[in-house]
Amino acid sequence: MLLPYLQENRIEAGCDEAGRGCLAGAVYAAAVILPPDFKNEMLNDSKQLTEKQRYALRSVIEESALAWAVGIVSPEEIDQINILNASFLAMHRAIDQLKIRPQHLLIDGNRFNPYPGIPHTTIVKGDGKYLSIAAASILAKTYRDDYMNELHREYPVYDWDHNKGYPTKKHRAAIAAHGISPYHRKSYNLLGNGQLTLDLF
């Protein structure tokens, strides 16, 4: 069972991101405030769950959470500020939208740009330790998957409905054969072979 909170009797929001290692698409982050007595034995790090389980849990989280929100940072912004800062910005944008202001933030990972006025704790592999971070990981992952499925309909050649923008062999082969789309992160090594110059659509 994951832990319900780090600091008892404080309003805690768990935060996590999805899409940091992708070659294409926005990075998504979620912030979730769960009730202190929330319990769900299936809730876990989104990477440990099947797609069906993630979407089933998304409904549970959205109905049970005291507050939740999703933040998005575009591929263009990622290229301007780098993916680490973009991940933090996506979390900030999610926190900005919460209808309840948290008193403490639980951040998945080991680094974070402090959010003004709210203390935080970074937790390595926090999505496998705390319910609120696991819930945030599921929302970030499923909403980003929905977005990549939409982009796939526009650019089916990259197989985004399967790889969600991650650097699979098929994805990189499609970049080599067809060039890049407007959704690719141009600051990334897209071919994986040291070549950064690519044809644009």
C-alpha cells in the first residue's frame, strides 16, 4: 500500500510529469490533492499499470480528489527552456489551476523549481511511494496519451498511437525517412546518432 501523506494534517498535493523522455509532443504534469482517508489498493506508479487500469483509475481519482489539475508545456517551449525546466513549469501550471491551495507539495524526482509560497519535498520514485504522486502520474500519463493519439491522426507515419512520442526504432526510422513534424522537439537528438540537422515538413 502506498502512503497517504508525508505531513499529517496538511493539505498536500502530489505532482508528477509525463513525456519527459519523448522526442515529440508536449510535456504534461498533474497535481492532485486526495482526501486524507483515500484508499485504493490498485493505485500505483502509472508505469506499473496496464493502460486499462490507468484509465479506470483516472475516473476514480477525478471523482475522489479534493482537487486536481493538469499542466502542459509545448514542444516549442521545451526547445526554449529545456526539458527539465519545462517539466517544472508544467507542474507549476497544474498547481496554478488547483481549486484548493495546497500547504505542501510532494514532487516526484530529486529536483524542483520552488513554487512561490508553498514548501515542497522531492521524493525519488515518489510515484511508487505516495498515493497523491501516483494519482498525479496517472492523470499526467493518460491525458498525454490522449493528446498523442490525437497527434497520431494528424501524422500517422510516426506510430505515435503506439510509442506516444518515445524514441522507438520505428519512430526514429520514420524521422529518418520523412523528416520531422511541427510537434518534434528540435533541441533533441532525434535520430540518436549525433545528427541534429533534419528536414522539416
